Amino acid sequence: MRKLVYLLPILLIVFIGILSSIFIVDEREKALVLRFGRVVQVKTEPGLSFRLPFLDQVVSYDDRIISIDMEQQEVIPSDDRRLIVDAFARYRIEDVEQFREATGAGGVQAIAVADNRLEQILRATTREVLGSVRSDEILSADRAALMERIRSGAVGDASELGLTVVDVRLKRTDLPTENLAETFRRMVSEREREAEDERARGREAAQRIRAQADRTVVELVSEAEREARIIEGEADARRNNIFAEAFTQDQEFFQFYRSLEAYRKALQEDNTRLVLNPDHEFFDYLRSPSGAAAGQ
């Protein structure tokens, strides 16, 4: 009985010591085991772990992606147009041991220190990157390359804090209020100049098209006239051949036909007055068979 009285406190102390030596690492966290302020273990995998009771201290850090909203800042692009930039970033703690050394704290206080120092890094990198490009590139919808340059530029300094910068986003890029009117006027002038350039190129293209069309018309008309003359020549040659054949077959009928053609062309409705000798051969076929002119 007396032994049991001494044994129970010992068992109780052992039980408490065992409970004090066990700790759980959450899957959303990483942990450091400190002994007299020095890191003796780094726990990155979730589950049960052990420590020396009463001597070791466990400090946990968030292993999830953390967002940081940066304060608005003014940047001056390469074309000297001031812009107000609003951005945010996402990061996570990669090296917890280095993170503790850089921040000198744990828990929420360490996150606050990390946010402050990372924001300073990102603000400096943002001014450097956006200051090397024109404001048109910053204000355009396609600015993913600029955000990637800011993220890449901050990676080196962030790694010294034990952090990995996952992403950087420009939420808004606005002009200062006092510059809006001047900027809009300049934009209108630029668009008007671009429109006039387009109209000038259109007029030039129209002139080229009209000149080409006129040349094509001349070529087509010339070709048509040449073909028409060829056809007319062939027709005249064929007609002359027919006349020649008719003349050889019946010379009197041929002369009669040619005389009728001469009468048709000479005796028009508005031109029927002829001054000729009545015995002229032109009237041979207008005379009656008795030798007198027709109508006498």
C-alpha cells in the first residue's frame, strides 16, 4: 500500500511528461521546435510529433497562401505621365526557419512584419518596372507581362525573408484627377490624327484603284476597238468577195444592184436635188425602156 502511494505521483508525472512531449502539426501549418530560443526541429509534414517536455517550445506558422493589399502609390512611366496604381500580392512561407530569423517573431506578429517588409519590396519593384514602360502599356488590358515582371523582380528579395511570391496583380491603374482633362484631350488629338492618317491612306488607295480601273477601261476599249476593226475588215473582205463573185456570174445584175445602192445613198429624203446632165450614166436605170427618163 505504501509503495502504491509513492508510485501514483510518479506515474502521474510520467503521464504529464508524455502528454507534454506530444504536439500535432496541422496540415495548414508548418512548425518550429525551439530549445532555449534555438531551432532544433523543422516540421513541415502534418501529424503527430514529439519534443522534450518543459524544454522545447513549438511555434506554428501559416502554410497557406496569404494575400497582401498594397497601399495606392504614384508611379511615373517613361512618358512622364503620372499614374495611381493599386495592387495586391499573394505569397506563402517557404522556409520557416529563415522566416523566423528575418522577422524575429512568430504567429500573427510575424505575418504583420512580413507583410510590411514585403510591401516595401513590391512597391519598389512596381515603381522600377512601371517606370520603364509607357503609360499606354500600363493602361492597356494586356498587362500580364508587366505583373509577371514585378513578381519576378520581387522574388529575390522575398526569398531572403523565407517567402515565395506566388502572384502580383494590378487592380487599378488610374490617372490623377488633375490630369484627366489634359489626358483626354491628348487622347482625342491622337485618335483624330490616327483617323486622318487612315483617311489619307484610304484616299491614296482609292486613287490607285481608280487609276487602275481607268487603265483597265482604256485597255479593254482599245482591245475591243481593235477586234471590231479586225471583224469589220474581215466582213468588208467577205462582202467584196461576194460582190466579185456576183460580178463574174452576172455583170448586168451587179451593175443594177450597185446603181440602186447609189440611188439609195444619193436620193435621201432631205437631199434629193442633183445637178447632172440628163444623159449621164447615173440615170441609166431611171429611164423608161423607151429611152425617156422615168416620169416624163
